[in-house]
Amino acid sequence: MAALGIATGGGNWFSALALGVTLLKCLLIPTYHSTDFEVHRNWLAITHSLPISQWYYEATSEWTLDYPPFFAWFEYALSHVAKYFDQEMLNVRNLNYSSSRTLLFQRFSVIFTDALFVYAVHECCKCIDGKKAGKELTEKPKFILSVLLLWNFGLLIVDHIHFQYNGFLSGLMLLSIARFFQKRHMEGAFLFAVLLHFKHIYLYVAPAYGVYLLRSYCFTANKPDGSIRWNSFSFVRLISLGLIVFLVSAVSLGPFLALNQLPQVFSRLFPFKRGLCHAYWAPNFWALYSALDKVLSVIGLELKLLDPNKIPKASMTSGLVQQFQHTVLPSVTPLATFICTLIAMLPSIFCLWFKPQGPRGFLRCLILCALSSFMFGWHVHEKAILLAVLPMRKEKPLFNWMETFYLLGLGPLEVFCEFVFPFTSWNLKYPFIPLLLTSAYCAVGITYAWFKLYVSVLTDPPVGKTKKH
């Protein structure tokens, strides 16, 4: 019956999917949570107990406020509900405070704000045309997209076990993407501007938004081949977009500008004193680079080519956030990662301008910008892969034989790292090996996906043209 409902467009399958995943989130309430649970409890306390002038200076806890102002105001709004659950959670001095009511409030705050994510997925489904099955219109593509987004396993783990608010934030991004597909460009631009002031990691995909809006919205007409009619440029539309960005930024940053605190706010948002890799090695290019450096340093020590006393004491695989100098390979600076990221993004941005493919081309450019930033950015968190994964759509064939073989290889890798390696003699001498192997193996897969998507973008023709076979 469910399959028939999907095929004919009948039934309320979307509501069932949304309700089902919400019930699952409720079951995850008592599960493990990471230090981010305390991070957000502390931010609730900071914004509730202190005046705005102290929000970005408060440092009683090591988990200082380091998100943009809109997220701070979001925490402030939540705190006024939290006080009815447990007032003690809002005391800045109550470090690592935990109670059953605190747990319930914070878990339910994520579940409740996920309503925006559910709405955004619903809007994204409207942008997909159904396919005809006989005389009926099948909604199978919409069903598949809903499952892939609403039941995204990574998002469930990160938000409802680890503990964060990525669903709410991803909802803003997906909703802005949907508005572009619906030709509501100003609304999409506004939503993205708001999103940037909730979490600045979305700066990664800002180039895709900027170039797409400039080409597809500010130019009001194109030639039949998709190229630009230069006399159709609308300064009114450009100014309108500029006003949106300016007004949203003014509302967000204005109070801190008035307090002469913008340098302090930006120092919290961009802490470049952190190391190249995050504590658990996001599987990107720098993970492969650092893994190679680690292997070369071990070989150098074994062959007595390196002086043990000159090996940096900080460890890239210790699980701690700290600065680190590579041993054999040249150490990497924030500027070097910025240049690499920019170079990696440029081909996709050029394609978005010179090979227009409408909103679909924008979406692919956005994904490539997100992946490029993940691949080459400074101190990339492993959870940042969600920024690229969530906007992706399912294409067929899903996996070829090589990709299937690679994915199946994750099983033996985990068995070795979790059950075999701890009982080997290498466990004490080289404790970093499981982390190094897992990160490097996953980095190979993500690098492959990045290259494959780039090949597709570079070889696909512009809108209105077809490939020659």
C-alpha cells in the first residue's frame, strides 16, 4: 500500500517519514553526548546571564562563544525557555553542569528546531518533477530525496547523539536552494545572508551564491546559446542584493560595532591559532599529507635518519586541538590552505559563469565549493562534510563495481582497527595507526568523489546543448 501511495502520489508518506524520524530522535535522547553538549549549555548561560557586551569576552569555560551573533541570539531565545526546565543550567559558573531536565531541554530544542529542516526538505521535493508511470505520475524521486535528507544517518549522529544544531542550519541552506529553483532569488539570497550570520562555515559556499545571483538574477536576459546579453544588466537588482547583505549584516554586527567589539568577535570566529588538522583528522587532503609525513618520520627514526630529540612533541594524532609542525614535509600555513582552497574552487565557479546550467549548475557548484573547502581548508572539522553531502541528489547508477568494492572495504578496516590492532605489539608503540588508517582511507574516497563530480561538471554542456555521441 505504501509503494502504491508513492507511485500514484496518494497517501501522506512525507508526514510519515518526518514523524518516524522524529520518534527515532526521541529514542536517542538518553544516548551518549559529546563535549558539544556542554558547549551549548555554556552558551545558553553566557547569553542569558551576561550583558551583550560580555558575550564574546566571557572565558570562564574553555568553550567560549565562537559562532556569529545570530546564533548567540538563538541561544539567548532558547535560554528563556530553558529557565523553566532548570535555572541552574544558566549559571556561567556551573561548568559541566548536567541534570535530567537539562538533558531533556537541550535534546528537545534540537528536535523542535528541526521543524525548519523538515519544511525545507518539503520545499526541495517540490522542485523535483515526478516521472510518469503509465498514465500516472510517480513521486518516487521525491520519496527517495526525502528519505536521503530526513533520515540522513550522519545528521542524526551529529545532532542527536554528538549534539549540535546542524539540522536547523541545513534547513536554512536547503530552503535558500529551493527558492532559487522556484525563481525566488531575493528570498533565497536573504535566507543565505541570514545563514552566514548563524554559522560562518557557510562562507565556504558563498562564491557559488555570489556568482549565480550575479549571472542569473542581475542579468535579466540571455542569448539562445545561454551566453550573456551585456545590455541586460540590472543595477537595481544588484543594489537590491547588496542591500539585503548590508541590512542583515547591520542587524547582526551593528550592536558589536557600536560597542567597538568587532575585532574581538572576529578573533573568536576565526581562531587561526588552531592547528592544520582537527583533533580527529577530517578525511581530506591534509589528512593524506599528514599521514605521509607521519609515515616518513617513523621510517626516518627507524633508519636513524632523524634525531628523536628534534621531533615535535605535539602529536597530530593525539586527539587534541593544538598547533603542530610537520617533521619531514614542509609545514602548512593558513595562507597556504586558503590559496589551495581558492584554486580548487575556481574551475567550478568559471563553469557556473561560462557554462550556465540553471539552478542545477548552481547546486553542483555549491557542492564543489563545499568539497573543495573540506579538502583543503584550515582546521576542518570532520562534521563539515555534511555541508556537501546534504545538498547532493541521488543519481543512477548509485555505485559502480569499484565504488562498491571501496565501500565494502570499510568493514574489514574497522574490524582491524577496533578488534585486531589493540592486541598487536604495535598498539603501544604506534597508537596513532587506527586514526591514521581510517582518516586516510576515507580521504581517498572523498578525493575520488570530488574528482568525479568535477569531471562531470567540466564535461557537461551548457543549458540548451546536448552531448555529441
